[in-house]
Amino acid sequence: MSTLPFAPSVTHAHFSHSLSPMFILRRLPLTRHLRLSRNNRVASVVSAAAVRQDASLWTPAPLSLIESAAESLFHISIDISNAPDLVASYTRPGQYLQLRVPDVEKPSFMAIASPPSLAASRGAFEFLVKSIAGSTAEILCGLKKGETVELSPVMGNGFNIDLIDPPEKYPTVLIFATGSGISPIRSLIESGFGADRRSDVRLYYGARNLKRMAYQDKFKEWESSGVKVVPVLSQPDDGWKGETGYVQAAFARAKQLAAPKATGAVLCGQKQMAEEITSILVADGVSNDKLLKNF
């Protein structure tokens, strides 16, 4: 992270060799000389403070696991067992942080995929990272176990599940995710939000095809917790018998909203998907303040 560009620029003047340095100094207005000196001192203090602040914001942590999660997606685990303040700052699914890799100044925003309980019990943050050519994420996915990255403090408010609690009052919760947007949704499901005490909890999860769909090995676990998983493939392979097209179209075909005022929703992924789903739900009578969004 770069420091603020506070230091003043000084224009280099060309003086005649016939003038002595002391004469030049005497000719400078005293107030301007003092102002320049003061500005230089302030700039030095601010620059030093910015460096100290920058160092205090970032926590070095080693990679403990890097493996393929799906085509162009990687499962990454980072050991934060020696960073208790960082562990304690992660309190709600849907929160995120910034991550820096060695020799790259620009950080990347990462949603935390693992639930807060995993950070507390195992001292680890897990991420689902999409490798994009030329990005920090691509460099991150190319690192090896044991290499060190830097993490910022945890940011954001996350999903405020209190807005759709208690489960008995909001028995229907609809969850929508596309691509790597499933990352914070995993955290939500595995944190628990009373899905087993609600009558209708559905996850519409969109990807191009099964090769691009992460966390398939977790679907059975999620189903057992009370979440019905509905995979939606926009370009399925031959033989696919499930939902096709886009998530919003799949939901529009199914809908089945028995009590809109007793319905909540969680959305994460493509902005267009979230906007279209929002329009559908609100038009059907779901309260806008019961739509928890992260995109």
C-alpha cells in the first residue's frame, strides 16, 4: 500500500556563478525559507507516520494449503494462528479483507470462505480464489505452501442474519450465488443460520458447467444442514438433467413463494444477477430490507 503523496516538490533553480551562496540565502524571503523548512519537517513526520501505520495494518501469515477447487478456482488456506487480533476481528460471514503477495504493492480484496468458528478453532482463514491473468490473484495461486503473504484487518459488516431471524418468523430463505461468489455463502451456511429450523431454504448456485463449480464435495453436508442446493449451469455438458441457463431465470421458473413477507434472501455474485433477483423478489412482495447482499 502506497503512502500519501504529501512530500512537497522543490523546483531546482539555476543561479549565476557570480553570486555567492550566502548572497542567495540572504536574498531569499525569510518567511518563505521558514515555510519550506516547516513543510519539509511536517512531510517527514507524516511520511514516517504513514510507514508506521502501513506496517501496523498488515499481518504476515504463511500459506498452509493451495489446491485446485475447480477450473480456474483455487482453495487457499492461510495460517493465522499467531495473529489473535486478526482471528478475533472476523465475527460474521460475508466479511472480507485485503491481501498482499510478495513484491506486489497493490493488494487484492478477498472474501473469507471459511466460517469464523474455523478461525477461532484452527487459526486459519480459507479463501476461494479465481485466478485471472495479470492479477494479484494469479500470483497468489502460483505461490507455494509456506510462502508468506500479508493480510489487512477484516473489513465489512458481513451478512446481518438478525434481519431474517428468528427462523420461525422467516421460514423461507433464498440464497443466490454465481461463480466465486459462493465463497462467503459457504461461510454463511457453515456458520449456521437456523436452516434446519426453517421450512424452505434454497441455494441457487450458478456456474458455466460442473468443471467450474466449486464445493461440490460439500453439497451433501449443506443439504444435511437444511439447505437445498440447486446447481444452475449456463453451458452444461451433454447429459446434464438439472437446471440450465442463468440463476435468475431458474428461480423465475420455480419461484414458489408461499409467504413473501416471511421470506428473506441472500445474494452474492454478479451484479446483474443480484439486481434482477432483487426486482423479482420485491415485485412479489418480499421486503427490500430482508435482502442481504454481498457483490
